[in-house]
Amino acid sequence: MRGVNADRPSAAVPAPSALSGRLAVPAGVMAAVVGAFAYVGTVDPNQPGHYPVCPLYRLTGLYCPGCGGLRSAHAFVHGDFLAALQDNAAGVVAYLAFAVVWTVWVVRAVRGRPARIELRPVQMWSLGALVLVFTVVRNLPFGGWLHP
């Protein structure tokens, strides 16, 4: 004899339409990132005239935390990870952090849980301090190894 709830889908298995709805935003974000990396991988930032020069560098001669980021992304796309690190080490760390955060986001979406990253103030200040130290060190004479 069949039970009363036998025809209902299990609560543990999400309906395909609900799952695709939860994965739409992460998939869209990944499509945008892949598109951006494909463009930077195709249009070489090492060739002059393709991208604008960093305004901070142009006006002051100082490297911002993002300087070398396009060259780093180009090298990363082409599998030259050492060149990517040399162009912008913080960028490579950010690419890898994005991959981890995106994977966690997708896993949580599949499980039906909200994707929340709640950084405490001490974590945000620490991240800001790391970016500041990276920026200062790459502009000092002994930080030449961090120049793009």
C-alpha cells in the first residue's frame, strides 16, 4: 500500500527548476568572469594602446594595488603563473580567493543554503592593512620584486 506522501518529491532533493534558479546568479557571475579573462587573455595588455594606463601611476609614478593586474590576468590565462605572480601577486591571490568563494557559493546554493560571507571588523581591517602594506612595500626601493 502506498503512503499518502509517496507522490510528493522528497524535501532533500530540490526540484530541478528551483535548483537552476538558485544557480542562475553564480553561473552568471562565473560567465562574466570567464568572459573578462577571455578578453584579457586575447587582447594582450603588454602591447601599448589596448588598455588605459593606471591614473595613479600616470600622475604620481606610484603603483596602486591593482597595477599589473591585467598583465597578471593575461599571464594567468596563458598558464604562466610565475609571470602572473611577478606582475601582481595580490591579483593572483584574489583570483584564487574568488575561485574558493565561488565554489562555496555554488555548493551552498545546491544545498539550498544562503551564501553569506560575514567578515568581522577585525577581518576587514586586516584585509585592508594587508593591501596597504602590499601597496607601500611595492613602492619602496627594496620592494622592487613587487613591481609589475
